[in-house]
Amino acid sequence: MTASLVDFDDVVERYDPMLGLEVHVELNTNTKMFCGCPTGFGAEPNTQVCPTCLGLPGSLPVVNRAAVESAMRIGLALNCSIAPWGRFARKNYFYPDMPKNFQTSQYDEPIAVDGWLDVTLDDGEIFRVEIERAHMEEDTGKSLHVGGATGRIHGAEYSLLDYNRAGVPLIEIVTKMIPGTRERAPEVARAYVTALRDLIKSLGVSDVRMDQGSMRCDVNLSLSPRGSGILGTRSETKNVNSLRSVERAVRYEMCRHAAVLDAGEKIVQETRHFQEDTATTRSGRVKETSEDYRYFPEPDLVPIAPSAEWVEELRGTLPELPWARRARLQAEWGLSDEELRDLVNAGALDLIEATVAAGAPAGEARSWWVAYLAQQANAREVTLDALPITPAQVARVIALVAGGELNNKLARQVVDGVLAGEGEPDAVVEARGLKVVSDDGALIAAVDEALAAQPDVAQKIRDGKVAAAGAIVGAVMKATKGQADAKRVRELIIERCG
Amino acid sequence: MSDLTRLTAADLAAKIHSREVSAVEVAQAHLDRIAAVDGGVHAFLHVASDAALASAALVDDSIAAGTAPASPLAGVPLALKDVFTTADMPTTAGSRILEGWRPPYDATVTARLRAAGVTILGKTNMDEFAMGSSTEYSAYGVTRNPWDPSRVPGGSGGGSAAALAAFEAPLAIGTDTGGSIRQPAAFTGTVGVKPTYGGVSRYGLIACASSLDQGGPCARTVLDAALLHEVIGGHDPLDSTSIDSPVPSVVAAARQGADGDLSGLRVGVVRELGGEGYQPGVQASFDAALRQLEKLGAEVVEVSCPHFEYGLAAYYLILPSEVSSNLARFDAMRYGLRVDEGASAEAVMAATREAGFGPEVKRRIILGTYALSSGYYDAYYGQAQKVRTLISRDFAAAFAQADVLVSPATPTTAFPIGDKVDDPLAMYLNDLATIPTNLAGTAAMSVPSGLSDGLPVGLQIMAPALGEAVMYRVAAAYESTREPLVAPEVSA
Ligand SMILES: [Zn+2]
């Protein structure tokens, strides 16, 4: 096959990418889609199963109402219409991790259709992604291939099957083909998946953990010669399991497609798998014949027909959606677009909002999280929200500064103490003896000493050049090891020179 | 032969509940009867003697303690079609692929029978996965018709019907996908009821065709069938297609019908179900039944259901389509037969299905796989669903003119073993008169209407959805005018 890839800049020079994204989201309902089994992650294999999710002869499915509600709320949040009537269908194919050898899925009658999601690109531009559909289906079990080198089924000595995941409710969200992304296709793909993740998280209907598989992304991509409008053959890349991988998979497939097309070959319509380690994709199993899933309406279930009242009731339960919240916080905190974007990118929005909620002024809260705490997170190579300090603790430190009990330098030491696991801010102040010195007697002595040591400066102050007091303040602070209240020191200097 | 096995379920229940006989004695009498004659009939695939006696003993204990019986049928023995799961007995659906499988759970019907104190004697033979009209497609050998052991008892529920006719059980459970309760009832001179779709839970009923399958009661009398109907019927939250409304009062209707007065009732004769293709003896028995119904005061009218002629074709598209999907789960990965040939999961699946399924099941899986294929779906499955709608409309129009509809239950009487086993189309024609009811989801039953050349004939009575009460009333009235049919003694 094609040996070398085409350089990305060259690709966008000569081709238009057409992007499509299919995202599977595992709902966090207590029970499975069609039975009463629990859905918790990480249980012993085959302990969360029953006749229905094992597909035992005679068993029947019953739709989980909570899953339907979650699906409808996702649809509403994506500005979709909710279908007033719809059936499940059976998607028939044989695979050992699928107990019935068919998957029950909404096929041509999805619960939500025709919506959109506005996503914010890195430079602040808003890009609207059109949503084709969101539909419900059940997850499969998991296969573990033992022996052989690759963990793949080929070459394995034997395979183990775990059906705990079989029947866990999934929502599949499918975009319409996204045109006009050009060189930003990889970025749009990442931004879309990010926005979708944040949206679903705000709805509270899924953990949306890509690392645990509760959110999974397939990337569909095709190229057409620039401006030709001719739709190319697409590839479908599965196993794209991080935000960064989404971006890299799109980029790689663009370069690969261009190389194939440049060589005068045809793109094979196929399923490919993303390789995390090399950031490349490899061809999935080659199918001798095209897959025919023989869909037909699931006769064991009755149609889902949500009433208009139910839909409106659910619309009323939608929380403030992420973009609305951002717009509100931007206004409340008086941020520029750029400042807001920095906060979002730093993952600081929730933390700052929580710090404000704990009583801190927005400006102080923001400066702590984006400056000193961001440095600490960087140094530890963790994300901001992984720092061992809570917004409430940050708010307490801010309050201590405002109350004059700490100055900024001491406050940073208190934060260091909290990060080091020394307890609450007040306990750190106590244990480390970090209180501002506010005993005027001790301070007056220090001020007099400093004035005596720098008589020329003292003279300037006496001459009314108050700005010169800074040098004396610095000397006093040094002498008191930073524990003095700088404001009080300045007052005393003016007094003593008066 | 013990007299106890000749009694109706209602009479047995009365004697047990008044402590005239014990449930254990009744169970033992039937187990003895099975031991004596089932070698010649082969109605049972599994006899659960110990469990049956233990269950009967519990009923006796509770009656002795003065507790009211758990149901009007507490202590009465029953033969359960081997398509319902039973946690304490193997469940095979007549297939090699499930040989020896012990389900970890009871079907809802099984659970309701147990809760009602009914004594489950064992599991009865059937065509594999309920596909067939003779039990010749059972992987475990044919069941013989007690009226003539060289003939089939009908199918798929031939085991349940034969058990009744041979006095091995006074009650049985069947399932009816296209006539699998009614056709065996007709062939054996017994009563078989296909309830309204959704009237009896399908949870734990191993699916043939989900949109057509319906469990129902089998008995030797209309009242016994009604008593059993009320035990097994009613809403089940485990079956989404189960109807959430009370079971029709069929026992009261059967008692009312036994008075023999049908004045004011209109009985519709379906023009399309009779005449050509129906044996003269069957037609004659049907005509006599009509005269009898008129004598009881019913008004006989003729109705037309023009789309019934497409019923068989539509049925043989819908049924195989659903079968091809429902039976995909038998793949050796989790339960049942496993043929360990080949190096891949796919190879093991293929080898197992090749060895585990019989010819009729394979035929229908192939038909259904084809009918659902992309490019063919609209022409086959889609068209068949439209026919289904038209047949429902035919029924609606007919029920506007008549309270119940009637027809011969089957075109012929029981045919000789081996006669049609190599001619699938001839076999399928058996269900000509019974299939429309399954397609429409309505109710129907077969009651004995006499003999033709020494073989039983069945009268089919059809009712609208949830219209079982009027159906039982007509059946009981008709039954009251006739002597019961008693099969000749079977040799073991
Ligand atoms: Zn389950």
C-alpha cells in the first residue's frame, strides 16, 4: 500500500475534508437498558447478569424508563426534535460478546433528530456542528483474548467473555457531515467532542470518561479535491479514546487519504482502528462481503411514544448548559473573550466559580487559580482540579488576606501548606506561625531601626516624597520575615516621619 | 386404568379440595398412567415424578391445615410444553441444540402454575422450536396420536394434546404461533385455546416468532381450559407486549355457556375458510356444528375476509424472519450443545448450529435470513406486514357483523406419520385456517366437533382481541350438546 503520507499543509492545499463524528455515550443509569441488572464499572466478571442480558432462551427485554429520559434530555440539550413515536430494531450479526447475536438499537426511528451544537475553537470562533440523530441502544459484553502477542483475537489461545457490560444503555450521537472545516478539521473534531462531553457531563447522565470507555468516538472522514464538491469514499476510524486522539486521528486520516488518492488508488470503505502509541490507524478486519445487518423492528418491545407533556417536563429539567453558563460568567466576572477562553482551556472555570460561591471575590479567585495554583499544577504535572486543595480552602485563604491576617507572601505559604497536606488553612497558619505581626510596639521598633539605617530615605519622606516609603517598608518586611502587615508598616513610617 | 385419570380438572379439583382424594393420589394415578401408556404415545420428553408428588403433597398439607386452596386448580396435574423454562427440569424446545439445558429461571407461566398449586407432571414433546404441524420435527422422536398411533397428533404442541387424549394429564399448556395449540387439539379431539396476543406472558417461552407466539391452555373440556386460562393469564411486567388489563372472565362465560342458550348471538361463517382444500368429512362435521349452533339460538351469518388467502404467504415471511433472529443466540458460547470443531468462534458456532438444528428449523432460518436481507426487506417482510394490517381489517369488519367467527380448525384430520414430512408446503397448508388469528393478534380456540372416519375434527371459534368470554361461552354451549370424545385405549 501507500508508503508515505502527504504533508498536512499540502493536503489542505489540494483537498477538502468532509468530517463526521459518531459518539457513543454510556448512560449512568442504575440499571441496564432492558433488565434490572446493575451497571457499575469494574465488578467481578459476569456478576452483573441475568437471563435477559445473557440472552437466555425465553428471556425478554423491558425498556428502562430512566434511560429513555436521559436520551431525551441529551436530545433536547442538543436542540433536537424528540420523535413522538419510535420503535427499536434488531441489528443482526454474530459475535461472541453479543449474547443474542443481535443488538437492540433504534435504527431508523431515533428518539432525537435534527439538532446542533455550537463549539468554540481555540481562537474563540464559534463553529456550529449539525446533529443528525441521537438514538438508544445496548452495549455489548467484552472479550479478553488470552495468549498471542497482540491482545487481538487472531493468534489468541483462547478468549474470555465478560457480559457485565452487555445491555448497558448507550446513546449514539451522530453528526451530519461537517463541511468547510478545511485545515481546522482536526481541531473542530476535538472541539466538538469536548463540547459534547461537557454538555453531557452538565446533564449528569453519564460519567463521559473516555479512558473508561463510557464515551467512545468514531471518526468518519473523506476527502474531495478542493472545490470539486465530489464526495470522496470515507473511512470509519474506531477506538479513538481521548480528545487528543480525536484530533490526531483526523489529521492522520487526512494525510493517509491524500497519499492514497495522490497515488491514483481508491480509498477502501472500511473500518480502521486508531493506534494510540503511533497516532496512526490500521485497517480493521477485511470483510469479504458488505455487512448486512438485516434490521427489522424489535417484536419484543412496544414502541416508545413520549407525550408532549413528558418532553416539556424533561426540557424543564435541563440545567444551565455549558455555553450559557460561560456567557453568564463572562458577564458577571467582566472577562474578555480571551480571558474566558484561557480559563476554559485551563479547566479553571468550575474551580473559580466554586471559590466565588465559597465567598471569594471573582477577581481574587481567578488570580489565585490561573497564577499561583496553575504554576503549582504545572510543577506537579497534574490538572488544576487534581491539586489537593479545594475551592473552599482557597476562598478561606483569600478571606484571611482580606482581613489583614495574611499578606500575599504568607498566603502563598499557607497554600503550600495545604498542598503539602498540613490541613485546613487556619491550621497551617497556626502550625507554621504565619500570622501577620500586628503588635505596633514591635513594628515601631523595626520602623525606627530601618529609618535610622537609611537616613537619606527618611529625609525624603519627611520632605513629602511619600513614594520613597517603599524602601523602608521593604526593610521592615525583611526584618520581620514578611510577617508584618505592609499597610500598617506604611502608616507607621508616615507617622514616625511626621 | 384408574378412574381418576378420566375425570375433568374441575372434578378432580373438587374432590381434592373436599379431601375426597388427595392431590398425591391424583398425581400418582397420572404418573402411573404415563408409565403405562407413554411408551406408545411419547407425549413426554421429561417426567418429573418426584417434583410432582412433592408439589401435590404441599397442596394436601395446606388443605389439611385448613388453608384455602391456592387456586381452583390446586393439586390438579398438568403437562407443560417443553418450550417454557423450568428451573427444576430440562428445557429443550424439542431441539438437539438445547439437549440437557437446565434453565436458571422459571417462565412466568411456570411460576404462575406453581403459585396456583398445579402439579406439573413433566414436559411434553413438540416440533423443534415449535416449527411444524406433526411433532415429526422433534429431535426426540415423534408423538403418536392416541386415536391412531400410525398418525400424527398435530403440532407443534402434539405432546400436550396427545397427553390429554391419552388421559396422561387433564390439563396441558401449549403455545400457538400459527395453530400449534388449535391444530393438535383438533387432531386429538381435545380443547385448545390461543388467547389474545399479550393475554398470557411470553416471559420464559422460548421464542419461535415473537410477534405471533402465544401460550395458552389445553384441556379435555371448555370449562377446564377456562380455569387454566385464568391461572396463567394476565399482565406481566416482564413481558413488554403483555396486555395491562384484567383477564377476561372466561370461567364465568364457560359456566354460562353450559346452559346451552346462544339466543341473540351472531355467529359468522368465514367464506374463505372452507370448501376447496377441506376434506369432505371435515366440512360435513363443520356444517353439522353450524346447525347445532342455530339450534342453540345463534344467528348464523356469512362473512367475507378477502385477505385471508394471503395469510399463509405473509405468515411464512414474518415467521422465518423473526425465527432467523430469535434463534441466532444458539451459538455454543453460553449454553446448550457445543461442537468444538474449528479454530475460531465462528467455526464453533457454525459447526454447532449445523449439528444442533433440524431440517425445518434450518429451512426457516435460511428463508428468514433471505427475507430480511437488504434489498429484499420491502418486497418480503414489508409487504407481509401490510398483509397483516389488511387481515386485521378483515377481522374488524367481520366482527362488526358477528360476535364470533367459525371455521373448521384444520382442512384435514390427522394425517399418517411420514406423509408430509418431506413436503413442507403440504405441511404448511395445515395452518390455513388458524394463521389469520395469529397475524391479527386476536383470540381463537378449537373444540371437538365429532369424528370423520374415526378421527377427531375440530371446530374453530374466533373472537376479537380480549373477546375470549364470548368465545368460551359459545364453545361451552356447543360442547354441552355433544358426548365427550374418548380415544381408544392406547397400548404401550
Ligand atoms: Zn440483566
